[in-house]
Amino acid sequence: MTAKLVLVGCGHMGRAMLSGWISSGRIAPVEVVVVEPNEELRNKATELGCVTVSGAEALPANITPGIVVIAVKPQAIRDVLAGYARFGQLMDELRPDVVIGIANDHLLNFPLDNIPDFCVGIGEHWEGPAPWFRDWLNVPDYTVRGHRELGRALVRESAKAGINHAFADKLLFDDNWSVPLKFLFPRYDVRFVPIHMNPVVPPVPSAAHCYAVGEAIARIVQAFPSDERVVVMGTGGLSHDPGGKDYFTVHEEFDRWFLALMEQGDPERVRRELTFDKLLTGGDGGAGELLAWVVAMGAAGVCGNTRAETVFYVPSVPMRCGMGGVYWRLD
């Protein structure tokens, strides 16, 4: 199907833009596809002569628009920022010295045909975001201290436990770290150990393996000769399908199922039910990032609590992603 433009949302703002485009003569109504779940608003776009669908899942598979315009209310963005602010408050209360982070590498540092399950960063300092991502993320350049000794201990002691990790003293950062660091640690006054993982290119590590990785991390931190306060942070997800057929769809049912799984805190159920095929139902190429949360859950379990608290959840179609986060409270 040929379409010059896809308009997501046809409320007051979307309809005003749509009317202006059509009135200018620069685009014909039949060249516009409108995505609008509200039937009354959708009918108004139909009256203008546009093709309309109720949701992204109803878009023709062969549609190739030149432009996609998101015209929806910004409340979702405010709710996401409020969620991040709550996490920032929690970190201010904890005042950690060190953050160990687990996130998708996004094929930024490793080629498609040679990507490790996990790669531990052992650098003395880290810089971000990578040049290509600066304008997209709108995050100023930053530097954060690393923790070479702890990073090396994670590699060495994990191997003794039968879990082998790659390691590197130079890694590029994209949104995987640039966004959570900006909102949770805006002063960049922590030491940071990044662990880049592969949750998208088969074969990916199983939920059972990720849980075991988290357990090993916690035990290594507990045995490490330091009184530094350490936070384990897993980032990625929730449901999203970057560039895929569900690009404009948020799988809210999947997201809420996963959040409930974290809240229940049953490791056996996580190992059993969180298969790669299940993750694909939350978006091919995106929801697999939730394996990083399972690493954090494994670490929390060693510390005495596997039951997470959901801090926030926003099914944000404008951001093309289920946005949210959980927290394991430890005594």
C-alpha cells in the first residue's frame, strides 16, 4: 500500500494538522492513513477522505509511509518522567557508591555474528553517549567513573562459579545507560560497572542463566573487600518492537503479566515461563531486554527478597514502548 503519511492520533491537534495539510493541496486525503482508536474521531478522518484504522495492528503489512506523525496528548511523557523521578528519589535515599548495570548492547559494540551473552566493563571511566546518539537522545555528554577492581572480580569469580563473561575496558554507550544515568544519577557521582548483554540475537541466554548470573553478581559483591554500597540496575523493555511489525503497538497485557511475575517473585516460575518465545509476544527485538531484569532479580534473591514493587508503568504509544520499572527493597 502506498501512503505518504501515517498520522497517529486524530484529536484536536491531529485533526487540525490533517485539515491544514489537505487544504494546502500538498497531500491528498487518500495518501494519508490515520490511526485512531476512538470511533467518533476516526469517522471524522474518514469524512475527510483518509484511510483510517483503529490501531497499529490493523495497518496493512505492506504499508511504506514516507512520514509518520505522532499527534497524541503528552500526559504519558509526564507520567514516565514522574516514574523516573521516583526512582531518582529512591537512589537519593540509598546513596549508592557503585552501580552495576545490565542492559542490551544493541549490537553497538559487537557484530551480529560474534556477540557474547555478557560483557563486563572493566574501564576506569566511561563516556557517553556515543556520537551517533547525541542528537537523538538529547543527553549532554557525560563522564562517569568506572570500577576496574570490581569489574575484574565479577569476571574472575563468575568464571570460578562456571559462568564465563567477556570483558572490555572500552564500550560505547547509547540509550541503554545514557537515559537511566541521566535520570537516576544526574550528578554522575557514582562508580559504574556496565554489563552489556545479548537478549536479541539467538541464541540468547535463558531466564535460568540470567537469574544465575544475578546470583553470582550478588555473592561476588558480598565477598568483595570493600564497604561500598552497591546497586544492581537492569534496564530495557518493556514491550516494544523497534522497526518491526508491532512498532506502533504496546502489548499492555504482556507488560502487566511480566510486572506481576516480578511482583510475585517466584524464581521457578520465572525460569519456567519466561521463555524466548514468550518474550517475543512482547515485541520481536525489544522485550527480550527484560532478561536484564531477571539478572537483577537473581541478585535481589541472594540478598533475601525476590518480590519486586512496581514503581510505575505507562503503556506509551507515542514512545512506542511500554515504560515502567520495579524495585527490590532490601533490608
